[in-house]
Amino acid sequence: MNIQQLRYLCGVVDSKFSVSRAAERLHTSQPGISKQIQMLESELGVEILVRQGNRIIGLTGPGIEIHTVAQRILSDTSNLKRIGEEYSHKNEGRLVVATTHVHARYVLHRAIKAFAQKFVDVSLELRQGNPTQVAKWVTSGEADLGISATPAAEQYDDLVFLPCAELQRSVITPEEHPLLREKSLTLKAIAQYPILTLDAGFTGGSMVIKAFADAGIKPNVAMSATDSDVIKAYVEIGHGIAILPSITYDPERDNRLRAIDASHIFAPSLTHILVQRGKYLRAYMRDFITMIHPGWDQSLIDLAVYNLGK
């Protein structure tokens, strides 16, 4: 038994039991993966994969347990490497942060600037996606940390969610829009106009649609997008009004637009820092978390990530 066999097994499972996709991701051959997994099955004396002809369709009962242990071993192996790097190259390395457009553009820039000034020898990579993609990248280890408003946290047992901020919402309109004259903004008043919002794959988009549905109002959603700046550009040309996180409105940059506070209408999105459960975090990774939210100091991070004290 060796680490490579466990890595191949997990690669096949992560690739939804496609050996060809696993071979591509792991930069090896399909026969090589098949042979190594068969050798593992032979050594353990049980079948790990359910095969149907030439296809793999799932894990056997023992295979489910073996896969769980294999994931843990691979995670611990990665942690050993990170510990070595921490003490041999303390302030050198790489940090991959997965996040959404809103957080990358409006939430993280101050923390990233401070981080770059403090850790000049750490390469920082931002990977943008929707909240589901962010969670998957952190789970798989493709990203070290994630920052997003992620729904259904209970679906991600391998992740720890560190709450760090609330995002309130505003209605963004062109200059001199009729809504600016409303004494009290309501869902009914908003629904009179074409609405531009974030895609339903983002918490901000799905929560807006839910607010209308709960009130029994059907809005005219003229456009949805994944980028708040794109949405604001279409508000400028009169395509509709937008419902966006308040943080996306900058009076200086968006001087042809206006913002109306809608925090009394739409529930806020809770932003989380996502960390793989049990992952060894190098010192600069912990520092980055603290830069995003000072309330998360090293001891609290350890309690959450490593389940200390439980």
C-alpha cells in the first residue's frame, strides 16, 4: 500500500468515477490508475469500487470506509508538507483564496493590500467563482481559503465556516428615478420596475427572489449576472434597477447612480471564511484570516479548524 494508490482512488471518486478524467487531473494514464487501485484492492482483500462492465459506478460498502480513511491520510500528508514548509521557509509560499466577485472587488482589497506588504515572498492567487464553486475548491484543496456568503453550510461536512461580516442590500437606480421620491421603500414599489440582480447561484440573488416570493409578489427580473459592476453598467443605461449588496455602491465611482437603503426589506447575507476541516494553516494563512476579521485570532482559529476542546 502506498500514498499514490490512495491518491488515485480519491482522484477517481472526485472525478465522479471517471478514470479518464482522473488520469487527466492527476497527469497519469488510465491503465496506471486502474492497476494501482486493483493492487490496493488485492492487498486489502476487498473490492473498493462497484464495476459494471468497463464502467465504475460507485463505491462498495467497504470502499466508502476506505475512501474516508484515504482522504484523511492524504490530508495529513499535505499537513506534514505544510509543517515542513512552515519551519524551513517561514514567510515564503503561496496562498490561494477562492471568492466571489463581490468579495474580491469590494471586501478583500484592504486585507490583500496589507497582506502583500507584510508577506512580500508569498504569492497570492485569487480564484473567482460562485459560492458552490468556492466551497468545492476549498474542499478539494485547490484553494487554501474561501470567502463567500455560502448557503446550506450543512452540505459541506469537510469545511469549517468562520463568520466574518454581514452584507446589507440597497436598491441602485439611475439619477432622478421615481423610487428616490418614495417616502418608504417597499417590495411592491420595487416590483413596478424591471429588476437586475445577481444570479440565483449567489446567495445575494437567491435571497432577493425569495423575499418577493415570500411576499407573494412576482418581480420582473430583466437580467441576472454574476458581476455587480456589469449589473450597475446596465442600470446606468436605463435597463432597470438593481438590488445589490450596499458595499458595491461607491458614490464617487457611481456618480450617475443613486442607492436606496433596503436593509429593512431584504435579509443580510452572512459572509464566511471557509477552511478545510483539520487543514494545517501556515502562519501567513492565519494572519490573512485575522486581517479579514480581527476577531478570529490564532487560538479561536485552532478551536474551530482542529475541533480543539471538543
